[in-house]
Amino acid sequence: MRGRVGVRAGALALVLTAALGGAGLAAEDDEAGPSILDHVPAFAGVAAARDTLADRGVRFSAFYFSDPRANLSGGVKRGTTYSGLLSLAVDLDAEKLVGIEGGRLHANMFQIHGRDVSERYVGNFMSADDIGARPSTRLFELWYEQKFSEQVAIRAGQMAIDVEFITSDYGEAFIDATFGWAGPPSENLPAGGPAYPLATPGVRLKLDPNENLSILAAVFNGYPSGKGEGDPETRNRHGLNFEIGDPPLAIVEGQYRYNQGEDAAGLPGTIKLGGYMHFGRFDDVERGSDGLVLGSPGSNDHPRRHRSNVNVYGVVDQQVWRLPGGTDEQGVGVFARAILGPSDRNAVDLYFDGGVVATGILPGRPRDVVGLAAAYANFSPGLLKADRAANAAIGYGRRPHGFEAVIEATYRAEIVPGLTVQPTAQYVVNPGASVIDAEEGAARRLPDATVFGVATIVRF
């Protein structure tokens, strides 16, 4: 849509499962599931060395994500891409190393390679490939956390917002990036917000008044690559800019967990409610500073400016059936999420996603996961009005679509603990609404697209 609602390679966030157990790419290592080093005899020596270092307070972890993906029909054109991501992380236990109880230093880096299928072939903004990003070797997170008690912890350093905020445990089963770091913040915030592959300096406070309730609050530098023109991933190519001093991004989230534990009367679930506010200035998506519709004849095409941007959201995860005699995770769960923001400064002003996930219900496959999910992103009416004016100026009279949607079906099979293979099919409705074809100099509507891929995840 005149390039303002378009593909942002890899920055739609990425909360993907590194292994069975629901840990995301940016998730904490102790929640990330089994390691192949513990289950393949040839790696026994490496596992023993890893465990010896961990006992002394130095914990290493890694995983590799391999993702060949093809656009089979529709979109910009047919084609196939390969994306790969190597993650290396180290956690230092401050108590074991220097005697500071409750302290932890964490750092991780990415080696990203390959191409993004959405950018090259599909043309949608809810990226079909959640590790798609500019090829680079970059530092991601570097932070120190201090726990003052079981109820209070503070984390400071270079952090990513999509590690802890606006997440769904069941949504992490899916490959499309929007089921991790959702479409609205990725499209509406500067540089897509402090989410994969761009982290930024910040401070996070976590309060756990009791075992069922958590309150998280954080403040991040609001421009992960600093202010400027061009691709933000290129401006902060190696994650070493450590930008500070820009208008901040603040977020608060409350999390309530119910029916937890073996003696619970019902099935477990989680409700999350929150909101974020960016204190920078935002372009109006419809009107210019002269009051005319952007892209219309006579418009100066300089958008009006607004102070700050606020979005609110809610997330629900609920197990609806548990496999008789199975583990707590085995059964069927559903999730739903909604995000809402003002339509004058947000290209995507309303968003919903949700789905169903079944874990361990197939005979003989106790750790496999099957899922079906859908996401809907509504484009601001003002943005559509401006795009219609821009299209009319080049002789294209058709109205752009008012939304983009995606449906994903996935199956994650555990080959051995620490190694999973995940075929995924996605159907993209109204990719990008409409685009301008740079070669022909005219807008055209993209047909619905069908995307297929097989991701392989190895956790070391």
C-alpha cells in the first residue's frame, strides 16, 4: 500500500518453538525444552562438559533453525527461499561466580542467513517466515537480572520486548511471525519495536504477588536503530548501537493464571491484559500538514504529526481438554489475542488472532503438536483513503483491500528429543492489500497466496 503497509523482513517478531515445550527463540533457556546433546550418545562428552560448566555457574545453549519455504501460488510471484538462524547464548550465575544471590547475566547472538519468502514472493506484511531478516551476525540481548526475592526482579540492559510481553503460549506453536510479535506493533512502531532481530536498551520490573499473578512493566529506548532513514536492520547491522536518549516505549502487562497444579478444580488457563505507549511523534496515515489527503492532487505529502501512540491488548490461553492419563501438557488448548490502537496514526488499527493446538494426542507420539490458527489485521480507514488517492493519481481505480489475513496449519514432529521437523501450510488473504509495481509504475492487486515450508529445529 504505497509501501507504507508492506513487508518488513523478519521484524514481525518471532516467538517460535526451539523444541517441544513451548520455548520461543527469545525465550529463557531453562524453559526451552530438551537438548539433542542429552539424547544422542555421540554427544555425551559435549553434554558432560556443558553440565560441568553449568555446575560452576556458566551455562551455554544453542539452537539452529532451518526453514526452506515456497510460495506455491498467488502473491507477487512463485518462488522458493531458504532461511537459517543459529543462536548462541550464555548465562552466568552471579551467585556461583561472585557470590551475588539472585543475580544472572545473559547474552545471546544470532547468525542470520538466507532470504525472506514474504519479502521476495508473497508481498504480505504478516511475514510467513518468522526468522526472515537481513543476513547478519548480530548481538541480540545483553542484560543483567537481579532477583530481590521470589516476588521482585529487575532486569536491565539490551532487551527484546517480545520475550515476555504480548505473547501466547499456544500461539508459539506456529511459524507465521504474526503469531509471535503480532502485526500491529511490528507495523506501527518505529523499526517494528524492540523485537527480533532488533533489541534495545531498557529496564524491566517483574512483580509476582502470588503464584497466580504477575505484573510486568518495562521501558525501552523507542527507536531500536536510532532515528534516521533507510532499513533499520542495516543501520544497526550487528546489534551494537546501544541506542539511548530517544523517546521511550513503555509497556505494562498483568498476567493471571488460574487452575494451576494437580489439585485444580478445572483446566488451566492464563489471561493477560496490557498496553504500551510510545512517547515519540507519529505520522498521520491520512492527512498531510496542509489538511489534504496524502497522495491526492495538490497535497504536499508531508503527514500531520501526532504526539505519542497508545495501544491496548488482551491475550487468553485456555486448555479445553486433557488427555486421560497424560501429562499436564497433553491435550487440546485454544488461544485468542486482540490489539487495538487509534486509527489516525496506526496503519493497522485493529488485530485479532486465535487458534487451537493439540499436544501428544496421536498414539505413540506423546510430544508431537498439531495446530490450526488464523490472524486478521485491519488497515486504518484513513490509510485506505490515502492509498486510494495515491492509486488514482497513477490511473489505478480499484479500491485497496481493507485487511490482510492468514490461516496456518502446522504439525511439529519430534524425531528425537531436541530435534523437531515442522511442515507448515499457510494461506494468505489479501497480501499487502495492493502494491505499486516498481517496474511498471502502476498499482496492482495481489491474489491470495499459498505458502508451504518444512522447518527443522535442532537444540543443542
